[in-house]
Amino acid sequence: MSSFDVALVLPLRGPAGIFGPSAELCAELAAEEVNRAGGVLGRELRLVPVDGGAPPHEVAAEVGALVAAGAVQGVTGWHISTVRQAVAPRVAGRVPYVYTALYEGGERAEGVFLTSETPDVQLFPAMSLLGGERSVRDWYIVGNDYVWPRRTARAARRYATGAGMTVSGESYVPLGTHDFAGVLRRIERSGADAVLMLLVGMDAVRFNRAFARSGLAARCLRLSTLMDENMLLASGASATADLFSTAGFFASMITPENLDFHGRYAARFGPEAPPLGSLGESCHEGVLLLAALVERAGVLDLGAIGANAESVCYEGPRGLLRLRQRHVNQRIYLAEARGVEFDVLTQLP
């Protein structure tokens, strides 16, 4: 019997490489669980790792070659939007592609399904709540210089205006930036009382450390839509005061499904495994959703998979989830960093 092979596209280098190991283990756990339940259409699900931290054109070429050769029948994983934009045209209409990273919204390529957050459900409610609860009036945006931060910032400006707030400045830095001194000076001069962080992986870690050393944490809160537990731990407890994050999953959530997920992860990979976080958890869901899409269609035909997608559901660490217009319909939460852990404050409307 042939296998069901899936390209697992994860960052194994670069700024996002900090959470690559956790993401890979979460995907591996999901694959093992799918196989114990009978596989995908009776086939063993096998993961084929691809380094999503390579330049986007290289990632797209590798994934495209795997698809063209029939070496994989699906694609999933966490990778930045520029990689998704390069990969999607190579696989669109050929195999199902489950993208698990939070992103800027608007993906319409055939056969692409998305498990994570978009600014309309993630950022707008968080900005509104902090505006009311913390009297935030003026934001400064710091992001990496590519499509996700820039399009998210465009949405943030619109949200701020609608909520009676302003955006006093924006700074964009290359992926892999180490020196944030100039950005911090601009934040200080702006008079902003909140910073929206749209930085990836180690860039966010280095920014957090520099922000704390600058003393700005006494005046400005920070809100990030991409801050997992690995990044929080690397930032250090001294660099996380008044740092908020908004996401569909936090490792500290006390639910039966999440506690069970923690138990299975620890039992499989041991106490020294990379910390569970929202970005790794998304890759667990990516494997589950891909399997559910194919199982519901009953065939590997992409037309049948798309035709049945709206009736697909799967149960993971966030409970039972369903698709709506190829995006997972999900609950979003606001959390505050307490040292190197997140305290989930509320579910956002």
C-alpha cells in the first residue's frame, strides 16, 4: 500500500528558526496520531521536511519539484508570507496546501487552506481593548520589511483611526536585524504610548531585550501578533514587562484538550523537548486538517477536496474547529507576559 506523503515546510534557519524544532515535533506528533487512527484513506501519512527558512524561490523550487515528481500529495507547515506567495503558485490546483502561519489575509489560490489568524479577528479587537482598558491613544509600528508586517500595518492604521487612536510612526527592518537603536530613538521621539510589534522570531527577541534596556517599557506597552512561548523564553523575564500577545492558542490555556496535548507531547518527546507554543501547535493542526480534508473527500482529487471543504472539521488542542471560506473559524485570545509565561486575560470578541 502506498503512503500519503506531505511536504512539511518549516523554518530551520533564520529568525524564525527559533521555533522550528517545536513546530517539527508537533507535526510529527500529529502524523503519528493520524497513523494510529488508520492513516489517510488507509495510507500511512509520512512527512517530508523542507527548510522554509531558505530564500523563498529556493523553497518554492524544492516544493514544486516534489509535487511535480509525485513525491508528495500535500503541503503544510509554518513559514513566512513571502515563502507562501512563492510556493502557492507552484502547487495551486495540484495538491492541497494547508498554511498554518498567522498572515495578512487575502489568500485566494486554489487548494490553499489556512488554520491561523488574520488581522481582522486578531489585531483589531486587541487594539480596541487595550485602547479602552489602558487608555492607549498613539501607536508606533515596528515590523520586518516584507508583505505580512506592511499589510498588517495598513490594517492597523485603519483600525486605529476607527477607534479614535493614531499611528505616529512606523519602522521596517530587514529579517535578521540585530541593531534596533535607531528604531528605539524614533519610538522615544514619537511620544507613542504603545508599540505594535510585527517582528519574526529572533528579531522580536532582540527587539524585546533592547526595548527593556532603553527604559521605554516604563512608558509604552507592546502588543505582538507573533510571539510564541519559545520567543518569550529567549527574550527573558526582564524584557517582557507590559508585553501583550494576541493569538488563537497559548500553551498556558487551561482546557482539557490543551492539557491532553501537553501530556502527549511530553510523553512522546520527553522533558527536554522544545517548549510548546502557538506556532508549533499550528503545525500539529496543519497535519490534522490536511488529513481531515482528504478523508472527507474520500479521494486525492483537489476538486473533490475543495467541494467538501466547508463540511470539514477536526479536533485538536484548541478543541473542535471547522472551516469557513477555507479559513479555520476560531476563537482569539489576549494574553499578557508574566515573566517567561503567558497569562491569558480574555477571549476577544
